[in-house]
Amino acid sequence: MPRTVADKRSAFRALHEKGCFVLPNPWDVGSARMLQHLGFSALASTSAGLAWAMGRPDNTVTRDDVLQHLRSLCDAVDLPVNADYESGFAKDPEDVATNVTMAIATGVAGLSIEDRNVDALSELFDLAFAVKRIRAARAAIDKSGHDVILVARTESLLIDPKALTPAIDKLVAFAEAGADCLFAPGVREKADIAAMVRALAPKPVNVVAIRPGLDLAEFADLGVRRVSIGGGLARAAWAGTLAAAERMKAGSLDGLDGAASGKLLNDTFRRFI
């Protein structure tokens, strides 16, 4: 029996209470349904993956693009969906709150808000203003009456990989402002991940696996609650397509030998009809 939106949100909240889980990032309805079929417990959208599927570079999708995408994902699967909601598609806290309310209406079980300046993507909002934005997002969720996980995210380590302490300090401030889960993409070393987890305990920490090396058990040992992959699956899919297409252009059709069978895909997706 399909789960209600409330059921999905309750299940997502429970996943954040203990253990460590993988949060893969589909880029369309088909990939979302395949990930459900494979047995994952929750999903997260990827703004980069969506942009590439639309033939655009990252950071160019609009709020309305994303809202439509989130609604499609949430309606297509029985799993909780966490929204990659970029910087809330707004600068001022009151506008962030308005846009968060719109995201909640799509059926998401969680959403992330970044501290990247929407008017200058190479810059971050300062701490005080970023905290105001997280407080506004928190207030919007509370006002809605829906149990949606608020993930506060700083992009500081993507700008300066050595700025671990400022990144942790910002996440601590976000936690105090009402964030349920904290996220700083770019943290890689075991010692840095462990330090981040300790500083933010008991709040759960998300780590994005942006390079090979650590497996899920190692992340769990470090105290990480959830592991996402950003646009990783989308990039892997594009890599397979590009490799096959390049061989085809050179005159060989052998690049299609490793393709998934039509029967496998049809049998899997028929279960969702």
C-alpha cells in the first residue's frame, strides 16, 4: 500500500535518530523508481543532476523548475525525498520562508538550505545573515505544521578546503538556529569528519561522498548519520552514455554491450503502474 506524505516524513525522521544510511540522488522519475526498487530507504534530489537532464549547467535551474521536479519525485515513489533546495532561491529571510513553504507543499520529507549568495555564487552569506535565513526556514516549517527535516548547509569547504573550524562554527550556529541536520560538502578526511560530528552532536551530520575511499561502515564508525552522493549517479550515467556514444561515433556499436536490458527496465517499471 502506498505510504502517505505523513508516513514518509515520519519514516525519514526515524532514519535520523540512529545508525547511518545512504541517501542516493536520482535525477528523474525513472532513476528514483529504480532506486526504490533496489531497496533504498530514502532519496535526495540533486539540482546538478536536474540541470544536466534539462541540458543546462549547474546553478541555472529556477525555483519553479525545482518545485515541479520535487513534486514529480514525491508523487512517483513511496520513499521520503529530501530536497536539494540550493539557497532557497532567495536572498532575504522572508523570501526564503515563502519558498520553503512552497517546497513543503510538494510532499518533501526534508530540504536543505545553503549559505551561498544567490546574487554572487562565488560568495557566501556572512554568519549573522545566514543564521537569519535558517531561522526563517525553521519558522516556515513550524508554521506549516508538517514534520519536515531542515538541513542547514555551508559551502565554505568547497571554497576553502582548509577552513574546517569556520565551517564547524557556522554549522553549530545553524544547529542553534533550529536546523535538524547539518551538512558541509567538501569535508573528506576521517579526522575532520569525526571533529565535525563531535562538535554537532547530538544533531545528525550529512556527508557527501565525493571521492572513492570510505565505505558506509567507515562513515558509520565516524558517527555520520547520512551519506549522500550529490550528482554522482547522474555523472556515472552520463559517463556511460558518453563512452558508448563516442565509440558509436568512431564506428563501433560495442559500447552498448553492457547496457541494461529492456526486459529488466520494463519489468521494474511495470511494478509502479
